[in-house]
Amino acid sequence: MNYQTVKGMRDFLPEEMLVRKKIFETAQTVLEKYGFAPLDTPALEYEETLTAKSGEDVKKELFAFKDKGGRKVGLRFDLTVPTSRVLANNPHLVMPFKRYQYGKAWRYGEIKKGRYREFYQFDIDSFGSNSMVTDAEIVAAVLEVYKKLGLNIIMRVNNRKILADMMDYAGIPKKLWQEAFRAIDKLDKVGLKGVEKELVDRGISKESCKKIIRLIGTDSLNKLKKILGGCEGIKELEELTGYLKSFNVKNYVIDVSLARGLDYYTGPVFEASCKDIKVSVGGGGRYDNLIKILSGRDVPATGFSLGIEPIFELLKSKSKQASSTKVFVASVKPEFDKKVVGLAQKMRKAGMNVETDLMGRSLKKQLDYVSKKGIPFVIIIGEKELKEKKFTVRDMKTGKQRKTGFEEVMKLFGKG
Amino acid sequence: MNYQTVKGMRDFLPEEMLVRKKIFETAQTVLEKYGFAPLDTPALEYEETLTAKSGEDVKKELFAFKDKGGRKVGLRFDLTVPTSRVLANNPHLVMPFKRYQYGKAWRYGEIKKGRYREFYQFDIDSFGSNSMVTDAEIVAAVLEVYKKLGLNIIMRVNNRKILADMMDYAGIPKKLWQEAFRAIDKLDKVGLKGVEKELVDRGISKESCKKIIRLIGTDSLNKLKKILGGCEGIKELEELTGYLKSFNVKNYVIDVSLARGLDYYTGPVFEASCKDIKVSVGGGGRYDNLIKILSGRDVPATGFSLGIEPIFELLKSKSKQASSTKVFVASVKPEFDKKVVGLAQKMRKAGMNVETDLMGRSLKKQLDYVSKKGIPFVIIIGEKELKEKKFTVRDMKTGKQRKTGFEEVMKLFGKG
């Protein structure tokens, strides 16, 4: 028998899954505060649905096969195509349709560090509204998710229309835009001089280069407006930042060099990065044409995708517990086990996460288990403790012990 | 383009997904109080792993195919096989290993009412302990899950060893056991007379029938003990009920006619049914040999599977909201929208689930949206309200309105 996981796929043991669960739960709680609701779709879609509008690279990486009825099916490679199908199928959906969806997606790609063939996606999207308040709401909501996770995040904000106007202003022909965007996207890494070199290398004229460098070096929207004139993108960006103020959002910067995914986005674009270590932990933007292409239904849309893997990498070092148990109630002798169960059950009733020994083990072995599992506190129950109704509570980190009554135990570990 | 879901599979729109989410969240919270921790495994497994020990019926229903590297893979049909693989792969796992896992599984079966080809499973299992305290802990934990979900549940409890002793006592040859179990399992529906007829029809002698009927009509363990003598199953059942008392569990009955899944279980068996409408909402038991067969590792095990679909059917009628939004802050005129956003954001900061209009709609259309989405309360913001800093709060169910200040709004909808 083969006990390996399928190549490119992983098990998540409790240590890791508890961290992922925290990410999912935090995101759900915050997003529901803003009126986003959960959607769920099957892992399998008809191959035709998955490939109708997707590029060759997606087709190449599809887990596709025929089911036992001869139907051509495949595992979803993202959550956008299934949601577009839901929009096409449910004309009665009340607009705006604000949904979040998380779950696994599958791509048969090259396996690299941090890249697997099965991975979690977490998408948040608003369908049906053209207003910039919608984009601001998504930025506010996801920034609150990061904050609740304890991450120090800055959101970079730009607008695809500004980039288009910049290209026009610099006289760059449309067929070179994608090249220019790739060069500009490197600003963070290579600086203005580096971008200039990249632009020239990619066949953009010296004169165009100068203009671009001047624009992306601009640090205020007003200066940019003076150069570009009445730009729709700047107007949208001003509307967006106006709403961000109402949402009391401060940790964002306007970055006219942000160019992400331009074949897809039509307006605002966002990218969240960790302040301390400059790693991208999510991104998104407005994509008003895509849903029509995918579903035939003309619905404006804006959304954000949380980077579950990079967020997980940032959080996993903080927690090493293999359970969320807070207290282990240990028994000095096996014959006290029913008393121990009774006490543990009372503590659970008060909302605490409690474990007891299930293996009839010695106290030493019970404490071994506790330290292997990373459980922070132990209550030790012996003859004396049962008589006196006083319990010895040990803090496993400091090794300190104290004797307390039941009421105090409840106060120590209770939820209020 | 094909907009249908794959045959036998379903989308879950927010109305339904919110109910499922409640089931998953409640179960997770309760199970973690008892020290169970989440595990996650891939949707795909090697076909060899899935079929090594499974019957023909499972093989027939497998979604199996070759990946692009020619590897024979398949979608998991349950969560027990993947967990057995995890046990085989991770010899370092600290025992007892108490895990819960929920997620989708796939079977290409006949599509009937309530039976789909993609479905959620939710398994809770303890690995590594022989003690009946483990079985009692699982019963206590799942009964608390049902209670927290508002379901009125009774747990039927039996032991596979009692059934075996009953068969021996009645002189039924082993090859007819499975037939006898099927007949006995019908007691609830057809009564003692009906079971007797079923037994005879299935080729069991009149004499054996009488003995069986006498045994399953017995209403106390003591009487049963007198008839069967020193039965290991009764001893285990007494241990189990002793521990259930320590867990303060009362809503169970001993039912010696409970026979579920006997080729698999080795000790206690459980089945949870709804008191009001006698529908099974989950079941489980001890299976000490299965993990060795599946993983080569000799690990005792006991577990329970929550019936997500029947639980969902019982709960879904209770809730019809398409979001978990509690209050919609409506704006009389579009120019107040930033004030509205600001107020909503303050309410969110206090933990409330709040929505505002994103479409620049009239008050009437905003109220339309609110009633379509089933949002219970509306706060209406107009010129007067902004000046007086008093807000009109409307209860959408009763239609009653009242004017209140911000502090009172916080008290009305806040979390404390």
C-alpha cells in the first residue's frame, strides 16, 4: 500500500491546521461585519466551463478527466470561474452580491518552494456596483483582517487607468505596454535608475523613458494631475481615498508604479505587503469586463484575494501548539479518573478547552504528554487535593505552581 | 459555455452556506473544548491508497484518473482512509491523537433525494486509547455539539460484543449474523413481532428467533447479564455508562437492538437521532482493527461521524437570511453616504455586522434590498438625523420605529 501524499500535495497536521483555521476564522468574522457572505461551489467543474475563456497555461495545468458517465470534468484552478458560473446561473441574486469563498484549487504546475499542486484560495468580491465606495469597503475590510491577525500591513493603491494615461503621455505604443509594466513593477527592487535601464532594454525609446521616470517619481496626486491633465484614473483614485477616509483607513499609500495583472483589471488595483519584510500577502482590484466574458452577464466587479500561503508563513512561527487545549487536568492515581473527568467537564461548561488522560498513565507520563503537546497549564489532582478541594495549578512555561480553589480556577481560565 | 454544475454536485449560495458554516463552527468550538484538533488532507490520493482495502462498491464509485504525470489518482471517498495514511506516515504523532476533520468527499453513486456525488463529511476520532473513557468523551462531545445547535437528540448506545454474544446464545451460525443484524435493526420500524417475522424470512430457526426476541426485548443490563452471563460487551457498556455519568451526560439510552456497520466496529456503537422526528443525525463506534488493516500500525480507535446533510435539513428552515448582517444603515440622500459609511464603520468597530448602500439608490430601493436580504434592522440617516445626532431605527419584522442616540444604538446592537 502507498502511504505517500500525491506528488505536489500536502497533509496539514493540527499544529499547522490551527494556524490556517485562525486565518479563515478571522477573515470570515471580519468580512461578515461588512456584509460579505459565504459561497461554496464544487471542486469539479465541466472542463468546458474551466477552459472556455482561459489561456493555454491554465489548460496545460488542468487536472482534467472523464467521470464514469463519460463527462469531461476537471478540478477548479481558481474560484473566479466557478463564481462567474454561479452569477450566470442565478439571475435572481440580489445586487450587490458580496461574497467570500475559500477552499482548495488545483494546478498541475512545477513544484517549487511554496508552490504546490493543491492550495487554498480565499477570495472576497463585490458584484454589481460601479461606485468607488465598494472598492474602499474591500480595502477597509481586508486591512482589518490583516490587523486582527496581528500583521503590520501597508496597502499600495493605484488605478489601471492612470497607468494607461501614463503610457499614452509617454508615447509608448500599446504593444509595448505589458513590457513597460513589467519594468515599472520592479521599482521597489531596482530603483528609478534600474527601471530606466529595464525600459531601454525592453525596447522603449529614451524620450519615453524619461517621461515615465518623471511620472513614477511623482509623490503627489496633484503634481501627477498637472502633468497628465483630467485623468479618469486620478478622479477615481481621489474618490477612493475620500471613502477610505470615511472608513478611517490610514495604512495605505498611493503608488503609481503598482501594475499588477493588467490584462484583467480595469480600475483600482491593490496590493498588501508586510511592512517589516516586504512580502506580498494579497492583492486585488476592479475587473468590470471579466464577468461578462465568463458568464455573459454584464456585472461590474471588484475583489481581493488573501494570500493564504504567505500569511501562513508569517504566522506559523508564532504558534507551535498541537491543540487549542489550555489546561490539562492530571490525575495522581488512576482511581481518581472519574473525579478528574467531572472537574474537566465543569471547566468545559464554563467555556474552557480542557483535556484529561485517556491512557491510564502515570503522572510523569501525563506531564510528558502535556509538554509534547505544548499545553500551557496543568492542574494536578491527588488525594489531598480532593479532600481539601484545593488544586495545584502548574504554569508549564515558568514551572511555577500555586494552590487554588475551584472558584479561582474558573477565574484563571474562564471566559468571563 | 456550459453554466451547469457537474451532474450530482451543488453550489451552496449564502443562505445555505451560512447554515453549514454554523454547523462547522459550532462543532469545532465544542470539539476543541475536549482537546480535539483539526487535520486536513488532500482531496486527491493515489488510487492504490484508496482501493487497497476497500470493497468493490467503493471501487465502482471512485472518481479515478491519471494526472498529467501518469500517476493513478482518485478523489477521496471518505476521511478515514486519508487519516489512516497520516497515521502510517507520522510515527512521531503523540498519542492519543484526537483529531477532527471536515471536508468534501466524492462518490460516483446513484443520485437520489439527499444523495449527491460531492458531499461534506465531518469525522471525530480518538486514536491510541483502549479505555472506555475515550468512547464516553466522544459521546459527551458530540452530544454537546447537537445541543449547541439547538437539536433535541437522544444517543442510542450498544456494544458490538453484546450482539455477538446474543448470536452465540441464540445459536445462530456466523454466516447468518449479518442477516440477523439487518432484521434486528428494523425494531424501531416494525416492532418485536415484525423483527420475528423478518428473522424467520431470513432463514433463522424458530428457536433462535424466540431467544433473540427475548434478548432485544430486555430493558435492563442486569437482566441481560443474567441471561448472557459474564459478557465482555456488558462490562464495557457498564464502564462506558459510568464515565458518561462523570461527563454529566443523560440523554442516551442503551439499545441492544442497535447493530450499525458491524463488519467494521469492534466495541461500543452509537447512533444519534432526533427525538422529535426520529431521523439519524450521526453515528459511530470503536474500530480497533481497521487502522492496522489500513495503515499497518496497530492503533485502537473510536470515532463519530456527524451527519452534515440531515443536520443541515433540520436547521435550514430556521434561518433564511442571505447574510449575517444585523443592521443596514440607509441614507436618505446620496450626499450623506460618507457620513453613513463613517457611522457604519464605528458600529463595526464595536463588533456589529453592518451594511450600507453601494449603489447610490433611493431610500425605497435600499429598503427593498434590506427586505430581500432578510436584514432585521435599518437605521435611516437624513438631514434632521445628522443635525440632531438622533437616528431612526426600524425593526423590519414589526415595522416599529424609534429614535435613538448613538450610545443607545451601540447598546441595542453591540456585543457588550
